[in-house]
Amino acid sequence: MNWLQNIIILVIGFLISQILISARTHHRLIDYLFSHARTTTGGLLTATLVLSYSLSIFFSNTVVVLAMLPVVRKLMAVFSTVQDRKRLAALFYCALIFGANTGGMASLTGSPLNIAAVGFAEFHGFPGFERITFFSWLMIGIPATCMLILTGRWLLLINTPSELEVSVEPVRHRGTSLLPGKPIVFFIGNIVLIFSLSACQFLFNPSPVISALNIIDLAFIAYLLVILFFSFVFPRKAANARNALKNIIFLALYLAAFPIIIASKTLEQLEKRLRIPTRRVYTALNRFLLDMINRFWKYLFGETFKSLSIHNYNSVLSINQIMLDIPYFGLLLMSFTAVLLLLIISIGDNPATQEIDGWLYTVFMNMGSQAISSARDPISLFGIMALSTIFATEIFNNTTVLLVLAPSILAVQPVFPSEQLLLLLLVTVAASGAFMSPVATPVNALAFGGLEKVSIKTVLRLGFFMNLIAALLMTCGFLLLSYFL
């Protein structure tokens, strides 16, 4: 059950990333950089690009953006004037999304869209789907995306204004002379374990032992339970039953309160970003929620919380901190766009049928089918699909594009056995390669919502060139892949 393993890897990656964030590992890496080497503007942009790319290979790229936004703000603080930071905001934004989106292409778990596409291929039984694992995707994805990262770095450096070039001399501070050893060992150890389990699935493909679950599935389930237990339940200080119970109840209370937290934080962001007066409403929601949580907590443990953002130092991860740190404005922007596009493509939908068959959806699906059917030469087929998917994603966002094109791929009469699978993977990867529009991918939306004063003109210009280069590299890569599958 590859889909189960992929979902577990995605969840484990998120939890590991949160553990590293709570240890401030990414900040400590930047501090190490500042304290050991002269840092230029190009170096800061390169650090943002490479770090976001590297992390997105192993963690979901949307999670990486959330973790990297405070780091990017810290890097931009090197520039003394507000005007300089405003001029460089677009370059740091591009460095972040270039790295995160490209890292999302390099790994099966780098983007949730990848897992959805593989699940779609497994459901419809596309020939060759069983060979797609975390291991196999990584073996192809990393070499293929390195060229795109080098191109992104070149674009950033040649567009950096020479008058904004800075040189920060290394400054030694206590505690920055060494790399954060334990978090790095923890990260590498978990990646090696995930990689090894996935490699065993790819190489040996063991038979089921319990229902449809094989020994690798069971190992992944046990691994997830261990990570969940030590992240949220196991007492960080005194390991006793009372502290474990407190952690369980703390987790349960905030999970139950999550819908109210979403409403409160969204209203807060609307006032901050769009100047909509919502302070009274979200303040009342926060007071109500804190009062309800305190009633339960005081009744059980005789204690109260001063605020919703209190950190649970009794556990490794504090669930409320994870909830409160979500960039709700970026999510709101992304959700609004997705809903709007869904309504548009559903115009004329027949409610008596389960599938979407609105006239606009039907038009785009037919156009996709005609494009695939007319381009039977592999070079033109992959080239047209890569280019059209990338630029369509700039307007309709990647989820909508995949939703429209997947049925078109089902209708293809394959010339070679793995053609449907390769087309689906190409569309999926290309949908993550849209670098222009702030709403094209969740990465773009979250980064745009988390950074201020981003120049749309600069983003469109650099993103356009990245789109063209990405389409060319994808065409060549999938053409080579078609000879091996």
C-alpha cells in the first residue's frame, strides 16, 4: 500500500520539521553562517534558495515556507534601510519559492500534490505505478532539479542591484561556534530510516502479512505512532503518568478549539492586511476560548493559562504553537482563489451526476485531450504538456489544473505502456513549477502572504524565465524517463 506509506512519510516529515523548528535549528544554521564567513547579498539569497530547496526535498514544501519565513525576515534585517529591504523583498521571495517549489518536485513527499497524483495512478492501475516510491522518486528527482536550482541562483544574482551589495563580516557570538549537532543527527537519522524503508519497498516489494498490509507498511505505522507519542504525549521533564495525562488533555483541548482558532486568526489577519475592522470579534473569540480551556484545565489540574499562546514545556511539541504560527492570510488567499476557480469551472454542472461536467470544465478537459491526442511524438507531447501546464497553473493554481487534466489523461490511448503514468507525473511536477503568480501554488501564496512589499513586476519577470527553463528541463527529463519505463 504505497499510498499509506506516502501519507505517513508526509505526516512524519511535518512532525520532524516542527521538532527542528522548535529547536530553532534553521536559525542556528544562519547564525553559524554569519559567525563563520563573510556574507554578501548574493550569499544571503543563495542561502535562502539552497536551504528552502534542501528542506523541501524531505519535508512538505508548504511546511518549509512556514519555517523559512522568519529566517528570510532575519536575513533581510541585515539591510539597514526600509527602502533597501523593500527593493530586495521580491528577490528574497523568489529565492524562497524557487527553492521550495523545486524541492517539491525533487521528492515524492515534497508536495502534497505528488502524493495525490500517485494515489490517482494507483487507483486507476496505471502501468508502472508500483515502482513509484519515496526512494525511486528521489533517485530521479534530485539530479533533475539541480539544474533548475542553479538556473534560479543565476537569475537571482544577475538581478541583484549592485548598489545594494553588502558584505557582513563574520562576528563570533557565544553559542554560534558549533553547528547544532543533535538536531542535525536527529534529522539525518530519520531521513536515513525513511529512505531505507522506502528502498526496501522498492527493491523487494514484500507480500501482505496482515490484510493488505506488508511488513514495510507495519513498520511505517509503528514509526508514526512512536513519533506522535514522543512529540505530544511523552513528558519532556518528569516522566510520570500525571504529566503524560496533562499532555494528552492539552492536545485534545486545542484540537477541539482549532475551528475557533482558525476563525479568530483569520479575522485578525483581515484587519492587519486589509484594514477590515474585526478586532472586537476576534478579541471576543479569544477571550471565550481561553475561558473555556481554563475551566477544564483548572477543574482537572488546578491551574490556569494566561493566554492561548502559552507554550507547553512539558512536551516536545506544543500543538497550540503550531496552530497559531500558521500564516492564515496566505491560506485565506489560497482558499479564496481555489473556491472561486471551482465555482467558475462548475458553471453549468449537472447536479444529477457525480463528476464535474460544467461547460468550462468540459471545454478545458476537451482541450487537454485534443492536445495530448494530437501530439503523438514524445518530444512535442511532453513539451506541450509541460509548457501548457506551467502557464495554466499561473492562472488556475496547481490543484485546479491537475483536477482538470487528470480525466484527460485517463482518456488517452497509450502508445507505450507507461505513457499515462508519465503524463500524469509530468502534469503534477509541472503544476509545482509555476513561479510567476502569487496564487499558482500554496508555496507562492504562503510566501506572498508572509512577506511585505513584494514587487509583482520583478516576480513576474523572473518567474517567466524560470517557467520556460523548467518546461525545457521537464521535457528532456521525461523524454529520457520514457525510454527506461
